[in-house]
Amino acid sequence: MPLHEFEFPLKTVLLLGDEQRGIPVELLPLVDTCVEIPQRGVTRSLNVHVTGALAIWEYSKQKMLKGAQC
């Protein structure tokens, strides 16, 4: 699901994978939703710290707009 379409639950755990191999296959059954950041061009990945920052920002933005206590 694209990040901009995902509605974060108030209680959220963010699982980020290795930049080369992604999330270990044995952890995939434990997640409720896989979210991606849509990109254009040849490069199909962002550094993991950039991806984490974008996801945390989107979570915070959604919760601040709704007045939730994060």
C-alpha cells in the first residue's frame, strides 16, 4: 500500500528492513500491512534512515491533524 494512502493506527510498530535484503522473510507473517513509498525513475529504494523518517513524519502528521496523543 502506498504510504500516502495508509491510515496509521494510533499504536504502530514500524519495522524497517536492511537496505540490501529488506525485511527478513521470517518476520513478514508478523506484519499487518506492508507500506511502500512510491518512486519514479530507475532507483527503487531509499536509504533506510530516510524511509524511517518519512514514515514517522506521515504518522505524526496524521496524528497531529486528528489531535491524537502520540
